[in-house]
Amino acid sequence: MTTPGTGCPFHPSPASGPAGSPSTSRDRGVSRRGLFGGALGAAASAPAAVLLAGAARGDSPSPSGSGVEVTDGAASYPFHGEHQAGILTPQQSAAAYVSFDVTAEDRAGLRELLQTLTTTARFLTSGGTPPDDGLLATAWDNGVVGPEVAADGLTVTASVGSSLFDDRFGLAKAKPARLRPMDEFPNDALDRSICDGDLLLQLCAHHPDTVNHAVRQLMRTTRGGLQVRWRQDGFQSPPRPSGTPRNLLGFKDGTANPSVDDAKLMDDLVWTHGGGAEPAWVEGGSYHVVRKIRMLVEFWDRVSVREQETMFGRDKASGAPLTGAEEFDDPDFGKDATGEVIRFDAHIRLANPRTVDTEKQRFLRRSFNYDAGTDPNGQLDMGLVFTAFNQDLERQFVTVQKRLIDEPLVDYISPVGGGYFFALPGVRSEDDWFGREMFT
Amino acid sequence: MKSTENAAPADVADDGTAAGQDGGSTDEQVDRRPLWRSPKVIVPIAAIAAIAAVVGIKAGTGGDDDAVAAAPHADASVPGTPITVGTDVCGQGWTGGKAGRQTFALWNNSIEGMEVYLQDVATRKVYLDVEALGATATRSASADLGPGTYRFFCIPEESEPLTGPEEKLTGTYDGPVTAGVVPITPNDLAPALRSYLDWVRGQLPTLKRQAQAVADDVRRGDRDAAERDWLTAHRTYETLGAAYDAFGDDDTAINAVPSTTVPAAQDDQLTGFHRVEALLWSGAPTARIRQPAAAIVTAVGHLRADLSTPKLQTQDIGLRAHEILENAIQFELTGRTDAGSHTNLATIDANLTGTARTLSFIRPLLVGRDPHLGETERDLAAAQRLVKSFDHGGRWTPLDRLTRGQREALDARLEETVELLSQVAVITDPRKTAGETQ
């Protein structure tokens, strides 16, 4: 992401004390490994306040359009808060999206599972010495990041899918109002085996080994309660040469994101509020859209840059709108009323017409590139794990996506998987856990 | 490999010495079922030296004619209270202190590799176990200990074990204490191993009779009966899973895994149940199946003879408790071994039976030691109930007919169970004690 003017909204601070009060019993499909005793609490008290260069830049909001560095970030991001990390957090360079089906057998099992996930995520995002099971068990930690776990900017963002609210766990009445299986849009080619899921974990960190470590630890501690439904890793490119990182079509992607420094704007566009059709517990969460969009890069590379730019409405090299000179210049559709410069069907014009009416349709993008080898024809399988956070799925993502139906770009991209999820409200304190209020 | 028969306790997590040990073994690793961590891969330093002596490999860690001058002092860069261990000192440098985290820099001043552990004198629980501490090596180890009286115990690979002086940790300590365990000795495990082997031997007449039935069916040209009897015989063999390693070449003859590159029905190199399975279910003329079916009967006969001198070691029984299921997950749950009968779930059911059997023989040692024993047994039973739900009067649901939900429930249950079973191997890792120096 790294939106223009985006600063770090979190001020890295010492980890907030021992990592909670893990339970001591287990049942219903959650590995006892998730329920390590007090050893972890002590371990996680290691402070994680060290800053990497530039991490404190968020203290001073930078003017929109300045662009920011993305190669650095805080050593750790606070796990506790009103909202989950990994949403407004400056985008890290490595990511994994792992969608699970819950195999815990009942409501109590699900609660225990979510508590275990919380405890493990709290430790991993704070860092410290892994718990020691002594001579009664194999090592709790897989050692992939060495004997001391560094937080390395890890964020663990937990989101729930609509299927979690079926009859298995007695949560039907708690379902966020807009949550549903992912829509199939006319240009999609969805493989339903890599769509949806009960629970999505979005793991992001400064380095891929930290993400790998976290995936394995989180899965091991929940061995009986979660099974992977689909998974896609991603990466964020560095700025080339500056500004917003590029996607694998070679275009800067995320330039027009709303500023995460604008709390009022985030409250209007990103954070969901209880009330109306929504249950109260959704307050502070966000509709989390993930779309695995394959890019047909061989075909794309055979298209002239001029035509590519016409499809997007932006200059490929600089990222500037075709009506402007620099990346963060606003597209001036008013001066281009006939669509001669930025065509009416250009991606940026359809996605964000920049009218008063469409202001509230904007949402926060936080996508990662993916590279997944080759398909049976020897064509490269790569693209974008499109990620969007919305206050209201219907008003924002779905409305915008409908406008994009049959845009010229659809010949070069193919949405194949993903899902609609709801990013849970933040874990507030040591005593809190993911989704606690869903059960009240 | 008689040199490994007196192997000291193995560190199941330490595979760093595998290459050296494999260098000494040639006779048992040729089958096509690379399933088990063999004892040769896991024996510690003590056995390496013994193997080295036998096969003439120069071992830097010891050996009478390969004496290495001991370093005159510990490596000071290793964190912790300097503690000297060896063939004539054990725990020198430790004078006790305050309860809480203890970090030691253990220096082996001798020319023998060794194992060192720290034990609570009153409870006999071991809290810290450093295995394969090489001659002259210094290694850091930590444990969180409550107040009490402790001592080191040193087990050099060849010399007599030594008990260190008793030292006190004083004060109070409210933090979490490292989980300790009362050591299980090779002598403790020996009866369990004998019981297990007796059980296996007791199953062999049944297995032989069942394998003979398959051969008879084939000779009569009765394919339906042969398929039915094949499943029965194969399931019996798969309940013995704990013993693959002890079976060596016999396992290759009885139950080799099909190749990933040659179809099993066309693979003349393939022997055992899966060869017969491939030929039966692919509709090959029964005349072609006679020889491989009869060969299984012969191989079971060999197995009975070979089991009179079993190669299993005491640590194996604890390892098998989770390795049977590890292999079921790797080779059965994936359909890897399926040569046409689509009965992997039946095999997993048999493997679970074998796991429960194995666990039953070491259960008395786990009571009071494994805090999750009840949970492990409940999970194991639940896993087997779930697997058995796919048995429809002898017709087992093929893996590819499972719904996604069934598949996920099955995977979750088996993976959860194997996590718990893996603790059994750690707890039953044999440790010599002051009372048993073997």
C-alpha cells in the first residue's frame, strides 16, 4: 500500500506486559500446544520497542501526495487496540493469506480456538523467548527465526467468513449484516475451492521467514481446530524508483488510497459501526475483501505501453494520471469531460469517478503481489492478492466492482479466488481475545 | 549393527549426527519404504564412536586409539555458569544459588562424548538434558527451577556414569518452572518392548493364514474372494506397523510402497501386498498373481524367523507411538500407497489399532509422567471412531469420495492426535540413572 501521506499510525511502544492468561485445559480440537502455561507470559514480556530507521515518521503527518518509503517500518506493531493491526499498518513486504475452515466441534471449541489464536498471535507479534515445554514435549517453537523470536513487524489480522455463522456454533444472529460468500462477478473465473472459508488469517511482516514462522506456529497451536482451505503468499515490491510500489503489470497500485492518517476518514470509510442492521459487536472491525486476481502477464507484455496506459488512465513510468504530471496529482475529470485523455472506461475513472456521490464508495486497498509458479500450459501464474477494507461491503467494494464490469482491463486479469471476510474488532487487552464479543 | 545394541538414550530431536551414523549402516535401508527414523539415525554420540570403531571411521569424538587432547578450559564465550563435566568430574563449578532461571555453560573436559542431565534429588525429575556433548565441547543450557536440591548426572559414552554433588537452590520463585520428568530407563522400557514383540509374534500365525487364503483364492481363480481376503490380510499386517523397522527387508517383501513413476501393475520390481493389490484390481489374469501372492506367505514365514532376533531398541517403542500415525498421514491419508483397492482408510484404521496397541505397552510408564495421557487416548479413540465411520460393512469410502468437510474433519483429528502422540516419544526417551548403569 503505502498510501500518499501515509504515516505509521501506531507508535511502537513497549509490549504491554505479560502475554495474557492462557487457559490450562484443552478440549474440542485445539492442540494443547496452544495452551502453553505461564512460560509464554514471561517470555513475551520482552520489550519490542526497538525502532528501525524511519519508523517514527508517522508522528508527523506528511502532506498528501508526498509518497513515503516502504522499505522500513517499526520493529513491532502493538497487538492490542481498538482495531486490529494489519489494516492501517504501513504495508510490510511479505504476506500470507491463509483461509481456514473451523474443525472445532462446537461453540466452546471455537471459543477456545480463538483464545489460542489470540495468545499465539500476541506472542508472535511481540516477540521474545519462546515457551519451553521442558522434557515433556518437542520444542514449542520451530526455530525458523532462531532462538529468540523477533516481532519483525509481524501483524496477525483475523477475519471471519459468513460460513462461521451457520448452525455449527450458534452464531447465526451475530453475523455481520453484509457478510456473505464472495460474489461472482461477470468477468470472474472463480475456483470455489480457493474461495471463502470460516476464518482468514492475514499475516504480514518485514521478512518472509517471519511470515513462514508465524503460519507454522499458528497452525500448530490450532492443529485440531483449523484446517487450511486455501492459502496464498504475497509480497510488496519496493518503490521503483519512488512513490507507490508497482504491481506485476508494472503500474503503481494504490496511489489514490484514502489517507490512513485521517482518523475521521478512516471512521467513515474503513471502520464498521454497530447499530442499524449491524450487530453491536462489529464496532471497530472492517469488511475485508480478498481477491486473488491472476494477471495474464505474457499477454499483457505483448500490449503496447500506450494501450496499457489508456486502460488504466495513468502514465506507466511515473504513475501520474494522464491529465497530470506527477503520481499524486489528482486526475482532473472535469477538464476531461469528453474522455479524450482519460477515457470513460479507464480503470481509474470507473473505480473512482471523484464525484461527491462516490466519495463514500472509496475504500482502503492493501494488496500484495503474488507469484505462484506456472500453470499446466507453462504460463506464469502470478498477479495480485487484491485486499480491501471497507466500512460497508455493499456501499463500497461491491458498488465499485460493479462499475468495473467489462472494463478493458478484464482481458488481462482473471479473478480466481478469495473471499469476503469481516476483520474482527481489535483485541483490547491481555484479557481480551479475537471475536470475544461475537459470543455475547 | 550389533554395535548399536547398547546404544545410550537417543535424542529424538537431534538428527545432526545422522550422516555419520548412516555411514555405518548398509544392510537395512534398501527397502522402498523410507518410513521410519531408524535407530541408526538417532543413536547419540556414544554409538557413533562404537560404529566408527567397527567400520574403521575415524571419529573425532573419541575412541581409545584416537585420543584428542582435551581443551584446557571451557569456551568462555558460551553463556552461563561454567560447569565442568567429564569422566572424573560431574557438575564441578556449580554451587547452587537462587531459584529461578539457571543457565549453565557445560564443558566436557574429557575425551569422550557424553550426556549430562540435571535432576531434582527428591523427586528424581530431570529438568535439563544435554545429549551428545562432544569431547572438549562447551554448550549452554537453561532451565527455570524452583527451590530444592539438585545434582548433575553425567553419562560418558564408555566410562562409568558419575553423580555430581548435591546443591541447593533457595528462595522463592513464582515464575513458570521448566517441565521435568522422572527418567524412564532402558530397563524400564525392556518389558514394554518384550510385550510388544510378543504381541507381534502372536499375530504372525493369523497373518500367515490370511495371506495363504489370498494365495489360495488366486490359485482357484476366485478374484472376488481374493480381493476380500487381501483386505483382511493387509489390515492385519498394518496393525503391526510399529515394527516396520524391525522387519527390515521382510517389510519390503511383504508391503513395499508402489513407485511414483512406474504403475504398480506394471512394476515387476514391486513385491508384497501392493503388487498383489495392483494386479487384482487392475483385472490382471489370476495366473499372473499366483507368484506374488505366494511370495507374501513365504515372506511372512521369514519374518517369523527373523523376529527371533529383533533389531528393535528400547527407544523405538516410544517413537513408534507417533511414527505409525506420522506415516499413515504421509502415505495413507494422501493415497500414496493406493494400488487400486482405494482402501487407505481401512489401512489407517489398522494403523490406529497398532498405535493404540503400542501405547498400551508403555502406558504404565506414561501414567504420572505424561500430563496429556488421557487426552491423547481420548483423541486416539475419537480418531478411530471417525475413521471407522467410513467402513460400510467392509466397503471403505475411497479417499476421493470424502466430502470436503469429511476430509477436513479427518485431517484435523489425525493431525491433532499425532501432535499429542509425539510427546510420548519425548517422555519415553530412555535415560540411564544412577541406579541403572547398564
